[in-house]
Amino acid sequence: MRTVRAKLLALVLACVAPAIVGAVLRSREVKQNMLAQVQRRVDGANRRFMTELEEYQANAKLALAMTEHSTRFQHALATHDQAGAERLVKLLGEVYDHRVILASDSQGQLVVRGGAERGPASLAPDSSAAFAELLAGKALHGLIDVKFADGPGYALVSAEPVRSEGVQVGAIALLTPITPQYLEYLEPKLNADLSVRVNEKVVAACKDHPAPDLESHTEAAILKQVGPKLFALKTFHPKSLQRPNLDVEFTASRDVTELRDAVNRDLYVHLGGLTVLLAVVLALALRFASRMGDSVKSISDAATQVKAGKYVDAPIVHTGDEIEQLALSFNAMVRGLKERDQLKDSFGRYVTRQVADHLLRGNMELGGELIPVTVLFSDIRSFTSISEHMEPRALLDFLNVYFSGMVESVMLHQGVVDKFIGDAIMAVFGAPVPHPDDALNAVKAALEMRARLLTMNELFKARGLPELKTGIGLHSGQVVAGNMGHVERMEYTVIGDAVNLASRLEGMTKELHCDVILSEDLFKQVEAHVDAEPLQKIKVKGRDREVAVYRLIGLKAQALSADLAPVA
């Protein structure tokens, strides 16, 4: 197939241009992948910092809540009892060993200090303007500027006013100075170097930070080159730390020079391998193109014949690769289609086509489902007497003529012959495939059987054979439909009280002097389409209550005209 060969050759030759373009795109992709990795790492540092900050504030609030329940501590602050207040402060200091803990009276003068020695001289406004809010009875949380003993600085603070009987008697504060030591403490948790800027000025950075002045002004992480080093960084603004006069920024950065070098090495290896591979592909493609064309053409020709219904095999071209395997698989598929059609044709002679399709779709497990159906039972009256006067072979031919007409009546109206029980027929409408008018279809099938029997009896009479009389019982109800029996020998059928009642109704037709009986449950569904005569309620074996039944007369004129209308 020259077209296939030409296209394949053109495709291989065109690989030269895409290889060059691919190298450029690969370079961009590498950078994007590296940025994505950086973004994930820096975002992870951001999330971990926010989690650390939230835990810090939550733990501090929990610790400070202890003061609300300590009347001794409240009294100590009110009376400037240093020894009395020291007990609680010492307890907090053991838990928060890296924080400054300060307890003051209502004027902000320290009563007791705990934790690190570095800290403000008091909780009064002269140590930090923010402390004025605390002494005014407001809780204080976030980052504030503080006058430390060794000079001005910034600290994370969690502070609460202390009240006794509704009157503020003092305050307690937990402070964490923003120092290189504190950022070093956070660095292993965040897996990133940190720097802190307040009002655009760097106030602290991790010890030995390679570039503390770096910052970003975008939502995403960015890369910045500093000499031979490449850094990934992102600046974020924790909302809980912002104050009206303070713009707080944290910048998380990582040295990704090694990551960049590793990515570039991978890129160079990729390009080298691509060059070698391209040379090999060009050499093999010319040989492969010719053999591939022959094989594809043979499979295409065979597929055309299969489409036309002729199950022919494709010639095998021994290429020793997937093309040969494709031909083998195609031929196996053709054999499978042929066997499936043969099986379906044979299977359909023993079960109805609907059941055969249901089983061939793989529904082979034992078990069933509860569904609504209409069940029809038909039986030949006085069949024992008829069979006594006929030879077995003649009787079998006689029955086959009868069954053929009856089965066609059922199938014509989308019913399924469930089984033959001697001379009786059990048919189901609604399983395994339901239809909108199953109940009415069952009634139409019964009328069709009645009409066909009249025609058959004329034929039997002409041949000197006995005429047949039948009884038909129909009932609608819930049944269990599915595969029943044993895994080695199963049957698709329906069971349930609805089946039993349909069988009982068929058995009552002779006693009630009519050929077709409908149950009340069925009649209610088809009442608008069917003429039927109500009979007396009857007692049915297996049921305590009497059952209302109807003698089927025929279809109403409107339903009959619709049933006979030509199909568009």
C-alpha cells in the first residue's frame, strides 16, 4: 500500500524538525517543572509556617486561659505579691522555655518575669504602644514593636488582661522576640530559610542566610539568580500579624542550585539519547515501511469481507512484531465471531433469543432480582385422552405444529417462552428485557393464540386430527427473575406467587367455561384497552382470600385499530 509507506516515511523524516522543536520545548518544560517543584516546596514552607503560627497562638491562648481560673494569681497581681505570682509564671516557663513571660499590675509595672532574660522592662506603653490596648482591657495577639533591654525590636505576643471579680488587676503576656535564633528554630520545621521585613526593612533573618534581602511581589514562587546561586522564594503576608502601623512580610527561600544543575543534566542526557534514537529510527523505518504496508493491506482487505458477512482470515505476513500479532489477533477475532454466531444460532433454538442475548452478555451468575412481569400459562384440555389415541411420532409432530403457532404468538408480542411443561406453555412478558406495554402485550398474545388455534383446528379437522381446546391464565405481579439451579446446570426462569397464580387461573378456565382468564391485577393495567367480563370471585389453592377474575373478550375498538395501524 504505497500511501501507507509514503506517509510512514514522511513521518519518520519529519521527526528531524520536531526533534529540534522538542528540544526547545523540553527546555521550557524543564523550567516549568522546576518552577512547579519550587512552588510546591515554598508553598509547603508557607503552609507549615502558618500552621506553626496558628499552633503558637492557640497554645498561648490556652496557657493564658489558666489565669482566668487562678484566684491566687489574680490576688498576687492585685497585691504585688511576687512570690504568689511566680508559681504560675514558673509553670508556664517550664512549658514555653523559648518565650519571655511577663506578669504586671494594672499599670503595666512588672510583678514577675519568666523565661528568657531578654524582654521589655514593663507592659506599660513606654515599652510598646500596643501595650496600651492591653492595659485598657483588650487581648493582644500578633506582632508588635517592643523596646527590649538591648534596644528596639519586634516580638510575637499573646497577652490577656487579668481580672478579679470583673476588675482588671493586671496583665500577663507571652512574647517571642523575632531574632535570628527564633528563625533558626523554625528553619528545620519549615525546611526553608526565613527573613522578616517590617515596613520594607529586614529586621531578622536566619543565621548565615545567603540573601536575606530577597523578596517577591507575586502570588507564585519565583527564581532569582544571586551570583552563581539560584534561589526559589516567595513572600507572604500573614494576616494575623498585620497591624495598622506595621506591614509584616515573611520571605521563605531555598537554594535550588543543585536542583537546577540536576535538571540540566537530565536535559542534556535526553537530547543526546534523542539524537541517537533518531538515527536508529531512520535506519529501521525504511525497512519496516514496506513490510508494514503489505500486512496492513491484507488485514484491511479481510476486514472489508468480514464487514460484508464473509468470515475470512487475513494472510499472515511474518514480520515478527506487532503487525504480525495484529493479523493473528484479527484472525482469532474472526473465528470468535463465527463461533459466536453459530453458538447464538444454536442456543436460540433451545432458549428464546432474548434469554440467549441476556446470557451471552455474561449474565451467568446464580441469583435473581425482583421485577414486575405478566405471566401467561396455556394448556391443552383433555390432552391425556388425545395422546392415548395417537402414535408417539404422530403425537410429537402434532404438538410441534401447535407449539410453533403458539410460540410465534408469544414472540410476536415481545414475550419470552420460559418453558414447556408437557403440553403446557409458560410465557413471561417483562423479563429479561422489560417493555412499556408488557401487560397489554400479554393480552394481545393470548388473543393471537386464540385466533391461531381456530386456524389450526380447521387444518387438523381437514387432516382427520382431533381439534384442540386450550385454557389460558394471565396474571401480573412481582417475581424473582434470574439464573437458578447449579453452577454446572442452571436455567433462566421466573418464580414467585405471581407465577403460581397464573398457573392456577389457567387451571380454572374449564370450570369457568371460558378459554382466557385475566386476574384483577392484570385487568386494572389494561382496562382502557380490553373488553372483559367480570366473573365471580374464585377460591384459588394456596391463597386464603378469593381472587377476582375476568373473562377476556377482546380488544376495544380503539385499541384494535391502533394495533392494526400500518407501521410508518
